[in-house]
Amino acid sequence: MRTLKIKRAFLFFLGFIFFLFPGQSWYLTVQSVYQPPKTQAIEIPSLPLTDYPVNVAKTETPFLTAQAAVVMDRDSAVLMYGKNEQVKLLPASTVKIMTALVALDYYDLNNILTVEEVNGQGQDMKLVKGEEISVENLMYGVLVASANDAASVLAQKYPGGEQGFMAAMNDKAKELSLNDTYFANPTGLDSDEWGNLLPARSYTTALDLARLASWAMRNEVLAKMVATPRITVSDTSGRRQHQLYSINELLGYLPGIKGIKTGWTEEAGECLASYTEREGRGIITVVLGSGNRFGETASLVEWAFSNHQWEKITPSI
């Protein structure tokens, strides 16, 4: 019993000594020499400074009959106004914006194509079988006169024919992240010549169409063509003349408007994708399924420019 008490006393004393004088370890020793933390330089790209549209007047948007509409700033891609902007609708001839983009990706403007089959349904530039005409003049037919025959020739001469052209149009849509868009033909027609709905029809949204229009306006060739109110083109011989007139009634009427593309079918209603520039600011407007595409586009343009100020936003990082 006494021996046990002596052992307990000894262990208590030994523990007390360790408590007063702890042993050194990496965790317990305070480093006397400062060692800076290891760092690695990371390159962070500087964000571009962009002016953003701010609605300062707070005036309500005009009444629209359009099923869907969008007003989008050109530089910042800010959505200034949207109505059913992600609803899939028939686009009619506004699909020819993509027709033109795909044609420019493949053809040279000076390429000469021979007309073999003529699509005389709807708008045309009155091409005839056997006619030889440049890609540039066909492009004017597509974008100025909204000519279905010109769009069909561009698609037929593409590798793989019209099917290959349609695949290229849909691939381009994916490339541009137009995820709610599908192209069934290069014209935008949704019914045959007897009025029967086609089994496959194109569709898009007002937001996707605005993005497509914004992309197209970066191309100088397209920007020039869609702003052309009228032009006369010819075949390679110069003997066959085609007088082309834009369907867009706002060209030359609405200050600053520079295109872009009209569209109409009975099923789709009136459609219009437009670009307007004033004092260095540019906006894209889209109306789909409208009862008055020109009047409603003009109202949206005036609302956008009269109610918004463009302010510089500085990134916080």
C-alpha cells in the first residue's frame, strides 16, 4: 500500500514537471525568423469598360400587338426590354440573316452560280433557269428583296445541296449559342404553294434573333447590304436586269435605322429585326408575330433612345 502511494506521488510530480517545461516540437515552437508565404502570380484579364443603358425616365414601353419583342443594346448586349423573348415562334424570312451568314462563310462574292431550279413561291428576284449570276448579286436579292429564289440557289449549290446548307445553318446556330433556334429551310417559308403547312418549320425566339442580328451587323458586307433601300443587279452578261427594292419601310424614314431583315407569312405574322444607331449608340430591336411591325419597331426605337442614358460601369475587380 505504501509502495503504491509512493508510485502515485512520483507520477504526479513527473507530470507537474512536464507541465511547467513542455518539450519542443514543430507545433509548439514559435518560429523566430519570418518566412513569407509562397505566392504565385495569376494573370487576370482586365474587363473592358462598357457604357450600359440605364432607364432614367422610367416611361412605360409602348403597347405592342407583337407576340414577342426585344430591345437590346449593341455594345453591352443588355436586354433593355423583353416581351415573351424566349418563346419559340415562326420567324418567316428573318431566317435569311442566317442564310446570308452561311453563304458568306463558304462562297466568295465573285463566285458565279448557274440557276438550275427556280423557287417562285413568295418573294423573288425573277431568276430564270440557266441564268449565271454572282454570289454578291444573289446576296443582294436575299437581303434587299427577300428573294426566295436567290436563297434557294445559294443553298442548292452548297456542298451536299440544300440539306448540307441546312446542316450548316443549324451548326452555325449552335456555334452562336442560339439554343432555341432551328432552321428547316433557307427561305423561312412555313407552307407550300397550296397553303399546306410544311412538316418541318423553322423556329426561333426574339432573344435568339436579336443575338443573330447583332452578330450579322459585325460583318461589313452584310451591314452594307441590309441598309440598301434599292439596287439593280444583273446576270454575268449584263443583259438580264433585276431591280431590287427593300420591303423595310423604315429605311430612309426612321432616323438612324440601318436594316436588318423583314419577314411575313400568314402563320408567322409580321416580323422585323432592326438595327438603329444614333450618336454612336446602337440598339437591336425584334418584333415577331406583330400586327404592325414597322410602327411598333419605330415606337420601340424612340422609347429606347428617349428614356435611356448610357453610363460607364467600372468593374469592381
